[in-house]
Amino acid sequence: MQLMRGGSLVVSLLGAFGRSLKETRLTAWLGYLLAMRPEPLTSLFGFSGTVQNVRLETRHEDGRSDILVETSNGLGVIEAKVDATDAATQVRRYGARWRALLTSAGTNWTGSGIRHVHWHRLAERLKEAARTASPSYRFLVDQFIAYLEEHHMIKTTESFEIYAREVNEPVTLALFIQGHIYGCNYEKNQKVTQAQYFAPHFGNRLSRHQPGIFHGISYVARIEKVFVATTWREFMDGVCDARGKQWWNSYADLMARLRRQKDWDWSSEQRRNFLLLGEPRLVFNPSVRKENLQKGKGWLSRRFFSFDDLFAAWGG
């Protein structure tokens, strides 16, 4: 059973608490993992000795630390940032023997008494530790890493940069070009929520009757939100929640065309995925042909690509 939050698919346990990326969620989860199995992580952060306790959100005279670890050899403090912010000045305020920064700019080196660790290195260490750990620890590690991947804090082993689908009829084309929306029958596939961009593959029939539209992949648009709707009302609410009622009213003609379209039967209670997109950008001219992405000219069988995949296919 799929879990939805605010109309969007939840892909990790952490994501059930909210779609926005929160440092406090990450450090609370990390602190719990550290308390369950300290040794793999204390060595990563440069702490020595036997861990005696782990504290979250500890108040100091000049601020509040994210994670404070007390070992038999002293105190270690971990400060986490979800961006490339340099928190060296901040972490020096806290009285501790060891100081570690967990950031997107970490390089795993020690300078001025501070160890810098990248989120990707943390994920690697957790995966290593999970191989010989209990099922509960492996589950928590998997959920933590899924949350990092969902918010592009670390790279996935498989690239989900671009989600590509066939577009071969005028109303769906207008919905993409004018309304910056793509919709299709619901798929139980969490990869859609991990993709950063959407790329329509325009079919031959469409290119023959629509001036300026060429067969293949030419446009790419950033995915801003993914939600699921069954009824017309749910679709309307999902769009209005993200873009406002004024936006909906300004595209009333397009929405009326969509509601009348025979291929979009709203009375059958068919579940559908909808992607709210940014401005479509013309990236590939000439277009990327599907026969350069797969064997044969049938329906697009592969739906997730990296930019490198498309540029390689574009070059033949």
C-alpha cells in the first residue's frame, strides 16, 4: 500500500514526517543509529574510546550542538548541515575534545582540529555497518539513505535524473507546453519521485500535425511536485494547492479541453500520477531519437535516464 502525504508519494519513513529537508530529522535519526551501533560511526568522525552516551540538541553556553557523544576518552560533537555552509566557527564554540562537521562539502580531512565528513561518506559507512547488523538496524539505515537520496544529498547507484514518457496527442502536448503539467495512469513506482526532470518523447503522429514539434526528445522540464489524483476534483485541488486558484482560472480553457478529452475518462476513477513542472527548455536540437536509446522503434521501454545518456544518444 502506497503512503501519500499532501497528495505526494512518501518514499521513506523519514519522508512521512514531512517533504521538506530538515537537519533536525537527519541528526535525530543519525543519533539513534549512533546509539544503536556506535563503533562504525565514531571512527568515521574521529572519536576514540568506548561510547557512554549520545545526546541530541544539547544546550551549551553559546549555542546548541546537534549530536554530542561522550566516550571514555572525552567528548565529541557533530554539527550537520544540509548544504555547503561552513560551520567551523559554530562548532568551535562547543567544549569538546573532538569536533566533526557533516556537510555536502565534506572532504574527510582534518584541519584546525575539525574533521569534515561528506554525507556520501556517511552513507557508505552505514551500508558497510548494516551488512553485519540486525534486521532492525538495516531497515533504519535503508530508510535514512532513501531520505538522503530523495533529497539529492547523495547520489543513487542508478541515475534517476530524467523521467521520460511518450506524448503523442495534442491535449497532453498542450498540458506540457502551456500548463507545465504531465499526467499518466498511476504506476506503483517510487522512482518517479526521485527524478529531477521530465522529458517527453514526441511521437511521429504528433510531429506531423503540430508545427514546431519534432519526433523524439527535445524538451526537458524540472519536476517541482508529484501527486496522485483519481477524480477531477482531486486533480484540481492538487494543482491549486501548488499554484493557486488564480493560476487555475487563467488556464480554464486548457483544463476544459483536458476534462473533455476522451482518453482522459474522469468517471472511471482511474488513479493517475501528475507531475507539476517548471518551464520546458529546448535542450536537444535535433531531437534525441528513441532508437538511439533502445532497440527498435516501439514504445519507450526505458523511462529513467541521466543527462549523459541523452547527450550520448543525441550524438548518435
